[in-house]
Amino acid sequence: MTMSKHSFIRWRLSGWGLAASLMLAACAGPAAIEEAELLSRGGQYESAVARLQGALKERPEDRALRLAVLKEQDRAVAALSAQANAARDAGRPDELKRVFARMEQIAPQHPRTQALRIEVDRLQRRARLFNDAQAAVEAKTFERAEASLRELLAEEPNNPRARSLLNRVEEIRANQARKQATQTLSVGTKPVTLEFREAPLKSVFEALARAANLNFVFDKDVRGDNKTTVFLRNISVDEALRVILSTQQLGYKLLNDNTVLVFPATQQKQRDVLDTVTKSYFLANTDPKQAQALVRTVAKTRDIFIDERLNLMVVRDTPEVIRLIDRLMQNLDVAEAEVVLELEVLEVSSTKVDEIGLSLPEVFNYGVPNSTAAISSVSGLRWSTANPAAIATLKGSRGLSNLLANPSIRARNREKAKVLLGEKLPVFTTTSTANVGVSASVSYLDVGLKLEVEPQVQLDNDVTIKVALEVSSVTKTIDGPQGSVAYQIGTRQASTTLRIRDGETQILAGLISDNESRNSSGVPGLHDLPIAGRLFGTTKDSHDKTEVILLITPRVVRNVVQPSVAGAMSPSGTEAQPGAMPLTLRDDAQAVLPTAGSGLGDLAGTRPAASGRAGAGAPVLGVTGPEEVLPGASFQVMVNNPTSQPITTTVTVDSSVLDIATPGGESGRVSVTVPANGRKPLMLRAKGEVTLSDTVVGMDAGEPLRLRVRNPNVPDPADNVDPTQLEAPPPPTNPDGSPANEFH
């Protein structure tokens, strides 16, 4: 085969072109990776990934490019995920969506991208729930708003906007429930006069509806043809309504401020008609089981749940019963008293030893001194004794030691506190069993100082303390069988009950151990001589004496602060209906009669303001407490300071009627400091010999407390007034002489 010159040249050039193409393709991969690296450093993750993916399409068999694409996708997703988390935590949903769109473009199948897709969907759903809740609040459909917010918070409990809006909704609903629970008639204080004799019940309600502009709705079981007789003059509408309904065994429910639902007062009807409320009591100072027993006994409530882990009690009942339970819990959930007991235990021991006399030799020898050879003759034999022949003893010793224990213990009221200073001695016990062998066990015996105290803080700051003191020591060790050891224990015990004032120190002493002994030795018969016996022997006199002394000082840290309603009687309803309003008429419900010429439509009288301090119900500077106490009883009053500055004032009492049970108040005067917007408790005691007396607890500036000390067995002179001697006011009349507000 022949090839021309030009053909050969073309063949050579084509080979070089192919080689150059191969070299350029080989360099294209590293160049794409370097370009993607530069783009990624500048935050252009989409461009970097696109550059690598384009290069990979040209060379799909290049493993380096495939690995570079995966690495760049991971790097871009990690960086964008951090940005997404920051945007989510900062509450920037628009930025979060933009970051998610970039991740979708770079790596749509990446696990982090899929997780962020789910998170974005959740955020959008939560945003819709929050917007729905806001719209519901604006539309005043608070039930719907609460449902949306609770669904949102179930997914995201720490959402601050949803939590804040839910708190607002709950406050609004609580105010609505409180308003509904305490709803009263708008014309409840309006005065009316009703006089009916054997009239149908329906007629009475018609007259009351016209007079007071009320609406009545009757249950289907209410019989309107029942006869009733009513003679009520100058009485408020709400009291007239309660009297009529109670005498006819009927109950009522306020639908609004001028609409009343009347129904039979049976237990089943009350369950079907009367609304109930639920309230949670987080108890801080009492056992929920005790609170449950109190509520079931006094309030007759059956729907009670307790959680001992949270010290929580949940009650469901009518608003009237819940208000009764509120007063009960206010008196029950009171912090217990605490006291610090400063103890000082001393064991004072003294030792006295006197030893005097001559110690004479006990053995005399006759023979050759210092010789062990056999004696063959009597020559050289003589008497001998120990050298020196006599020793004079003149010895005396004195010892005094104090063992002091000074613990300080803080104890709760009626709780035992123990102190043990000493050792635990092991005592081994062996047991031999047939066909088994010998087994040994060990027990420990407390030896030393053991002190048990149980304080009880009284309301007048006295402290009753039960004290049990035991001091023991090992006096002798006794060897038992099979190598066992027992101990002979000497012990001194004392137990008593003390009542000590706050800060007073009481001493418990007299636990004395006194041992006296005398030992004499010497020449028989001669060392017993009265005086000369000292020359023929020695005498040792010893005297050991120990005494245990206990000093105890209580210091009250916190006493029981009685609530303001603790000593007062509060209404609690009837046996069948706890918490119900009392049937008795209020003394301060003085209705205002219409002026002359006015008709029924003009009856707009109002109850006059109660006499007393301005702003009744608001805290005032002064002393508050019970209105009546028994002779000899201790009670608590409160010095109230509603101002923004602490005050120091002097509280004074009549020392012939009351005592101040606080150190420094023996003269009937005591200085107290009350913090700003706070109150200070003060314990008083009525004198036992006072049977009936009205007295005042005053202070430098502020409202005093007027109270009565009365023995219930002693009659009150005010009770002996003959009611027939009281002049009744004339009945009101209209200008034409007819009785005002009278219906027939």
C-alpha cells in the first residue's frame, strides 16, 4: 500500500488534534471543580452545583466530578440549613421560604431538604391557626380562638405569640365566668311592697315583674296555681324574690341582669339547671387529702380530684359552693410555724483522790541475804526485807472536765428533731442450730448523748416542747460464750414537757451521778487506828461526781398568720344547699321609697351607702381583726399599711381588758414596724376575768379595731329589750292615701 506525501501529513495532523482534544478534556474536570470552589466560597451555591453538574454531563464517567457534585450539594445544604434555622428562630418566615427554595433547587431529594419541607408546611399551618385565633378574638368567639391556640401550642409549646394570646383569651373567659358566677339583678336593690292573701303564685310573679321590670321564665314542672300569702313592705327585689322562692320550695337562676329562670328546688333539677365551674387549688402548706376531707364534709362536694405529686386539688361545683371552698382553703392552707431550738448540753464531772500513809513491807526473810547455796549452819543468818523497808505516800489529785454540745436545730411545728452525739457499739449475737452450725449477727447500740425534742408553737408565741434526754456510757465489758462480748451500760434519762416563751432559756439539771469510796491497806489491826493507823498503812479516798445540764432556748422563726376571716363567722348556706344565700333579710338593705306623685315606673330607689370608711373594700391604714372574742382566748389582729412607705406605729390596748402577747407589750403598748403595702400580725389575749366589755385596739394614725369580749353564758343587757316597745315606722303611702307599691 502506498501513501502520498500529502496524505501522510493529513494523517499526522489528525492524530495531533485527537491527542489535543483528549488533553483538553482531561483538564476540563479540575477546572470545573476549581470554578465551583470559588463560587461556593462566594455563597453562590446554585451556580457552583450547576457548574459541576454541567461538567458531569459532558463526562459522566468521571468519578472525581461525581464525588465533587455530592460534596458540593452537602456543603450547600449544610450552609443553607444553618440559615434556615436562624430565620426560623428569629421568626422570619419569608426568609425561611427563600432559603427553602434554594435548597429545593440545589438538592431536592436531600434528607435535610425534605425535613425542611415538612417544617415549612408546619409553620404555614401554625400561621393559619394563629391568624384564625386572632380573627376569632376580634369576633369575640373566644371558644373558637382557644381551640385554635391550644392546637397550635400542642405542636409548638414555646410559641410566645400564641402563649400570650391564649393568656389573654383565658383572662377574658375567666372574667366572663366570674361575672356570670357573681351576676346580680340590676334592680336587686329596688324597693317594693307586696301584699297578697291566698293568691296564685303566678299573680305574685306578675306583680313583681311589673313593679321591678323583670322577666320570669318558668320550668315546666313549676305549678303557677299554688296559693301563697305574702305581706312584704319596703323590701328589696332580690330579698323578696328569695323569700318567695324559698317558701315555695323553688330555685332560681339568673339568665342575665333582669331575667330569672324559676324551677323546682329538687336535687335533680339543680343538677340539670344550675351551672358549675371548675377551680384548681395548688396547696402549698397542707395535705390535699385533708383538704379533700374538709371540702366533702363542709361543702358536700362530690366532684373532687387530688394529685399528691403536685399537691393539687381540683373541684367542680356551683359558683356559690366554690366561693365557700375559697374561704375554707384560705383558712386551711396556712404556712406552719417554725422554731429554732438553741440547745446547750453540759456534762460537768469532778474527780477527787487523796492517798496518804506508810507502805510497810509485806514479807520478812531470815537467812543469808543474796545466797542460793544450801545452809549447813546457823552462823551468818539474819533478818532481811525489801529496801527501802517503808514508803511514805502523800498523794492528792483533782480533776474537772466539761463536755459541751451546742447544736442549733430548726424544726417545724409538731415535728420531732433528734440529736445523737456518741458512738454505735457493735454487739455480736451467735445462734447455734442443729445440723446447720453456728451463725453470727451483729447489731449496734447507741451510746452517748441522745436528745429528742418536739416543739409546738402557740399563737401567742409560746412554745410547748416535749424533751427526752438520755446520757449513756459503757461502764463494764462482759465476755460472753464463744468469744462474744456484751456491754454494761450506765444511763441517765429525763423526759418532760415545757412551755417556754419566745427567747426564754430554760435549764434542765439534776441528773447527778455521785460515787464516793475509801480503801485502806496496811498492818492488820494497826492500820485501822483512828490517827496512828496512818503509820501502819495507807488510806485512799476517791470522790467522783458528774452532772448533766440541758439549756434550751426557743426562737420562733415564723408563727401561724391567721387569715382575716379566721375568727369571723361566714355564711355557708343551708344543709341541703351549701353556699346558698341566707334567707334572712339584710339590715343594711334599706330601700328608698318613691317620692310623692311617683308611680310604679318611678321606683328607681337605690340602697344607701353603708356607713363606715370611705372606699369600703379597699385596704386602709388601721387595725383589723375579729368582732367578738371569748374571755381568756388568744386571737390575732392585723396592722395594715396600704401606703408605699414602711411605717412604725404604736398599737395600744386597754390593759384591763386585753393583754399584748408580744415581748415588750406588757404595759398595753407595743411598737410595730409594717412594710410598705404589707401587714403585720399581732397576738392579743383577752383577760379571763372579763365577762362583757367593749374595747378598742388603736394605733397612732389609722382606723382602730372595735371589738367585744363576751362570755356567752352571761346575758347581754342589750338582748333584754322588749321588741314590743320598739316603735314601728308608719307604712309609706301615696298622695291619695293608699299604700305605696301595694298589689292585690
